[in-house]
Amino acid sequence: ERDWGIIMAGTIMVVIPTLIVFLLAQKFFVKGIATQGIKE
């Protein structure tokens, strides 16, 4: 017996923070690349 509610909740708890971190990191990387391109 698998409690899919708990499995889904656990998956969501892991995936959502990961997505948020990824999206924030992506914004910072894009800004960093843009500023480096301008400086050189």
C-alpha cells in the first residue's frame, strides 16, 4: 500500500523550492553574463 497523498506532498515539497532556487539563479546568471559582456 502506497499513500500517494504523502508521496505527492513530499515530491511537491522538494520540487517547488528547487524550482524557485533555479528561477532565481537563472535571473542572477543572466544579469551576471550581461554585465560581464558589457565590461569586456
